[in-house]
Amino acid sequence: MTEGHAEAKSGKSVQVAASAGGGRLSTRSAAVVGIAVLCSRFLGLAREQIFLNLFGAGFAMDAFVAAFRIPNLLRDLFAEGALSTAFVTTFSRKIQAEGEESAWGLARRVATLAAVSLSAVTVLGILAAPLLVEGLSWGFSPEKKALTTELTRLMFPFILMVSLAALAMGMLNARNVFGMPAMASSFFNIGSIVAGVSVGWWLDPSFGPRATLGLAVGTLVGGALQLLVQMPALRRVGFRFKPDFRWRDEGVKAVLRLMGPAVVAASAVQVNVMINSAFASHLGDGPMSWLNCAFRLMQLPLGLFGVAIGTVTLPLVSRSAAAGDWGEFRAVLGKGLRLASLLTVPATVGLILLARPVISLIYEHGKFNATSAAEAAAALQFYTVGLVAYSAIKILAPAFYAMDRRRTPMLVSFGAIGVNLVLNWFFAFRLGMGHRGLALSTGCVAVLNCAALYLLMRRYAGSLHGRFLAATLARIAAACVPMAGVCLAARAWVFPGWATMAFPIQAAALLGTILVAVLVFFGCAILLRIDGLEQLTGMLQRRWQRIRGV
């Protein structure tokens, strides 16, 4: 499971913990899950760093990124999101209504159905790999398509392994076991790094294109580890797998019925991903890898902040909607949006101004050269345009589900597909911005998506204290001005000699700049009395106490 999914799962785990405890949030479980997400994020970053260090951003890495994306898209669409959400919901109801034995029977039937159906999907995917690569990466050269096809075929069993791992995670979470499921994605990263690098070196010590076959093997090893590390915990809570082909069971039908809307909703996001990949394949060697590492970095602050804000906001708006207390519903949403702005607006400014040294420090090693770092940094700057909007979407979209308006986010997402297609063509080709245009298009689509959700929420729920939000944004912007001054001063006086600095000096210079910028921003935020600052401080103190408790 990738880091983005670890984030989503962590939020779900915290909610399960709350429901299991009769409405009380398990602070120990929340801390364990939070630490696991953080660990997985950084291991994922290390994975990207190592692979780019060994292969660089070009022919081989582009092929691997494109090949991994194909089974990963199917996993996102059908397995982890839709299947796991539908299964956990039905499994939990079974436990409450019919007891554990009935719930474990459902688990065995769903696991058997998943194993059989996804094995068939894997076989079909291996056979249809040339067509899939042609459809999603039609801009690749024949040689690049051939390598991508070979890698796709090798990695397709990943969807089976990681889907069964998602089912295992759902079972454990429903039984209030959170530690090992939350850590499972870290084992994926560890397995893919160790096995991928080892097999890659064995195939080609110089890490040429053939060594990417090792990365594909590492992906399978990581997926297998993600499943296997959860097996002992599953046995301890009472699960024993036996093939069960009674798929006409009402519980299985309930899981499949719940999967339908989730698959439709997720498909819009995946279509946008496929569109972006197809456009990037026309831009030569490198752009797909540059975009991939830039997007991962942009997701890091989004994931870290999104977990905290989503955990605080979603249960509150759900209770408010269920009770019909729309005043509290609007107040909680408005507070969540202001808190998200407090965290992501300065992150946006910092990433835009410091993108080059950040990318360089993390990735510019080995075959990932200065040119690749500059191109990836440019992509990061344009991606970051949508960071605040992405954070707000994480708050707004679930609120529609709490209001029982599930179709609204889905329809907005489908509208975003057309906008994304047009903007990709306009920015990347019409304006000649290349991969930068694709990143800018992604950011702009996020902004438009957020704006649509915000306006529709105002229509359905009433005012979200927009004037208060605007005033808060103005104060945050004012606090960002001196922070931006710190970053610009560092760019003018510290970073010009970056290429000649030793790595420890580079790290000290960048981290020192970030620390000073953060202190300046929060100092100004205190002086300006920005709303949400006290809440953020209290939340961080409680989280630190939970971590110390663990």
C-alpha cells in the first residue's frame, strides 16, 4: 500500500477506534497509527530517492513509473478503496448483528471471491499488457513501450497481493487491532527497496534499463510482505482461511452493492491520472519521473496535515449532520478550513520558494543530476499551486457524505476530468510548458474542484463563515510575507553556492532556513492572532503526549 493509502487508512482506523469505544477516541491507537503513517511516508520518500539515485530520471525510470502505475491504478480503483471500505462496513455490521462466527464466514467468502476474481484480472492484465501500455503511454518510443510492457506483466500480481493485504487490514481494524496493519505499508517500502536493489544489482551492476526488472521483483516482494506481516495478527483475532465459494450469501451481495458507488467515485480520479500519464509520455525521457518525485514531495505535507485535520473534523461534522445541528456543522467545517489554511498556505509559499534546494538535497545524487533536479523542482512549484485546495477538498468532500449527498463530489470529480484534459493540452502543448504545464493543470484542477465543492456546500448547508475565512486568509498571507523574505534572503545569500557545498553543509543550510522561516511565520501569526493557532498548538501538544505515552 502506498503512502497516500496509508494516510486514508489511518483516518479510517481512528474512526473505527472511536466507534469501537462507544464514541471515545483511543488516543493510544491514534498515536500508533500517526507514527506508522509518518514512518511510511518517509520510507516511501527514501524508496523514490534510492531508485532515482541508481537509475536517474530518464528512459528506464519512466518505463518503471508507467508500468507500476497500471496495476496500481486498478488496485486504487477496485481493491483498496472500494473493496476495503465496503468490506469493513459490512463486516462490522455482521459482528454486531450476528456475532463473530458469522462475520468470519463473510470474511472467508469475500477473501475467496477476491482471490479468484483478482487472479483472473491478473491473468487478463498480463495478456493485455501491450494494449494497456499502448493506451496509457502512447507517446513512448517502441523500445520504451517494450520495456514498460515487460515490467507491467511482471508487476501485475501486485494487485492480488495488495488487495488481500487491504482485506486483512480491514479485518484487523474491525477487531480494534491497529499497530501491525498501520505498519504494513512500511514493510512494502522496505521489501521493495531491499529486494529491488538486490535483484537489480544482480541483473545489471551498472543499473541500466535491465535492472528495472529487479525493481519489479521488489514490488512483488513488498506486496507479499505487506500481506504476510498481518497474518499472525489475523490468527490471533480468530481468522482461519478456508476457501468458501458460497458467493450468493447476502453479506457478499452487500459488499458488492457498496462497492459500486465507491468504484464510480474513484474512477474520476484514476481517469485524470491516466490522462496525465498519457500526456507525459509524449514529452520524451524524464518528464514522467520528474512529475512523480515532485508529486510525492507535494503529497508529504498534504498527508501529514490531512490526517490531523481529517481526524478532528470528520467525526464532528458527521455527528452534527446526524443530529440536524446545521449551525454546528457549518462552524466545524469553517474551523477546519481555517486550520487547513493555517498549515498549508505557508507550506505552499515555502515549497515554491525553496523547491530547488529541497529537490536537490533529497534527490540530486548518483544518476539524478542537476538538470533533473531543476526540472523536478519546476514541477513541484506548479503542483504546489493546488496544495491549499487539496487540503480543503479533504475536509469538504467527506462532509457531503455526512449530509448524505454522495453524488455531489462524484459529479464534481467527473467535471474535473474534462477540465483536466483541456488544461493539459493548453498548458503542455499550446503554451509549450511541457511537464510544467501538466503540473500546473493538476494544481488548477484542484483549485476549481475545491471552489465548486465550497460553493455547493454553501448552497446546501448555508454560510460557512466566508468573511471570517477571508479575514483569516488575509492574516495568514500577511504572516507569510516576512517568512517569504527569509526564504528569498537565503536564496540570494546562502544558496548561490549550493553546487559547491558539501552535503552536510547543504542540509544544515536548508534545514536552518526552514526553521527560521517557520519561527518567523508563527511569531507573526501570534502577533496577528490568527484563528486556529491555539487549536493547532493544543493539538500538537496532545499528539506529543500520546507519542510519549506509546
